[in-house]
Amino acid sequence: LLMNRFSVTKVLTVFSALGTIALLITTTVTNMTAVYAAIATSFFFGPEWPTIYAHTLDKVEDKRFTETAGAFIVMAIVGGAVIPAIQGLVSDISGSMQLSFIVPTICYVIVTTYFYFEHRLDISKQKLAIK
């Protein structure tokens, strides 16, 4: 619904930013609000994965390599196995499960930054196309 009205990169930037904020709340707030924020994080990330997948495949210029690009994107799921292990290590070292949420927060900041700059690039390309 949102992507019918706004660019993919804008929607991904906003959802990633909101996920980052939810994770910052999860990491810093010490009451039940942190639990609700952790649940909200799943809401913000849910639509991102399929959108990122489709958006990335659209960027492949030579369509003969779409299948290979798709395989590389699927292999990126390995981060879903590595990052929780790192989060667990941070939890063990710090003694705080709540503090360990800084690990996915950093990941979300990276994703947000990437899509923010991609969105700015899209805007620049649109402005050049208009001229």
C-alpha cells in the first residue's frame, strides 16, 4: 500500500528508522515498554526482507544474472544465524540480555543508512532526468 504512493527506498528508510528507534527503546528502557518495542521491531522488519529482495533483483541490469543475484541475497540470510550468536555473546559478557539488543540496533542503523543514501541517490537521478 505504501509503495504504491512512495518510492521503495523511502519506505525502506522509514521502516528501518522506526525499527532502529524501537530497538533503541528495547535497549534503554527498563520496563514493559522495552518488550513492546522489541515486538514492534518485528513489525518493522517483516515487510523489509521481501521488499529488499525484490528491490535488489530489480537493480540487476543484465537479467541473465538475476538467478545468481537471488542466490547471493538468499545467502545473506546467514547474518540471521551469525548476529544472534554475537548478541548472545554480548549478553553473556555483559550479563544483560537487554543490553545485548545493541547488536541488532547496529545492524538496523547500517540498513537505515544504506537505504537513506540510496533514496537520496534516487532523488538525484530523478532531478537529472527532469532536466
